[in-house]
Amino acid sequence: MSKIEEIEDAIRQLPSTELSLFREWFARFDAGKWENKFESDAISGRLDSLADEALADFRAGRCTDL
């Protein structure tokens, strides 16, 4: 059995109150990982081309108000 399968089985066995706590924890954990990756990509310049494209679209009038 793989580690993922073991985790899946453990999660299936959680009582509803603990499952709720796990969901909340995992949402915070996952958001933190995503934020760290986004920050790293921004600092390294990996997002620069996307920003340049968005600014070019804005300047060319290809944007609409939300």
C-alpha cells in the first residue's frame, strides 16, 4: 500500500468532527504552499511575462471593468 493510500484510508476513518478539523487545517496548509510558490515565482521573474501581457492588453483597451 502506498503512502497516499494509507493517508486516504486514515482520512476515511476520521469521525466527522475530526474530518472537519482536518479540512480546515489542510485548506490553510495548501494555501500557504500556494502563496509560497507564488511569491517565489514573482521574486524570480517567472511572472513578468504575464504581467507584461496584462499591461499591454490594458493599454490597448482590451480590458473591461469587473
